Amino acid sequence: MANRSLLGIIGKWGGRATALLLVLFWGAFFLEHLQEWFLRGGGQYPPPRVWIGQILHLAVLAGLASMLRWERLGALITVAAAALFFAWIGYRGTLVLPLVNLVPIAFFSLYWLARRS
């Protein structure tokens, strides 16, 4: 019983910590891309595909941030938004980059399993 409680605590706080770290990590990229695409001079705006990519990127951030308070809702938003984002940008690299967003969900899964018992 004590092991399950400890596992639940590790799962909950591990999920929150990794979600926060990912918000900071992906948030830095988001801000960099905002500056690159939207804050440059000349009044030119990026094409619609960039707008959609930025909105999907923001949705990933919203999902990760939501996990800090609402684990399940944040997990759903993160999975859906990350899948759409990486599909939208045509990502063809290693799966590590997209799957890193699932690390908080793996931690929260430990928490959810410990609570069920």
C-alpha cells in the first residue's frame, strides 16, 4: 500500500515537473518562431500554413500547461495537438522529438494506476 502511494506521488509530481519543463522548452521555440515570422519589420505577414502551425504549436503548449492542473484534459489536448502539429509541419525526423511530449503522460499514468488501487 505504501509503495502504491509513493508511486502515485512520484507519478503526479513527475508528470507536473516534466510538463512544466516541456512548456518552457517548447515555449522557447514558440517565442523564437513568433519573433521570426510575426515581429519582423516591413509589415509582411507569413503565409497561412505558418499561422496554422503556430496555432497548433500554441495548442501543444496549452495542453502541457493544462496538465499542471487538469492532468487528463491536458493529456488529451497535448496528444491531439502534438499529433496534428507534427503532421502539419511534415516532420520526418526521429520519433524522439514528438514522443517527448508523452513523458508527462507516462508519469501521470503511474499516478492514475496508483489511485485506482
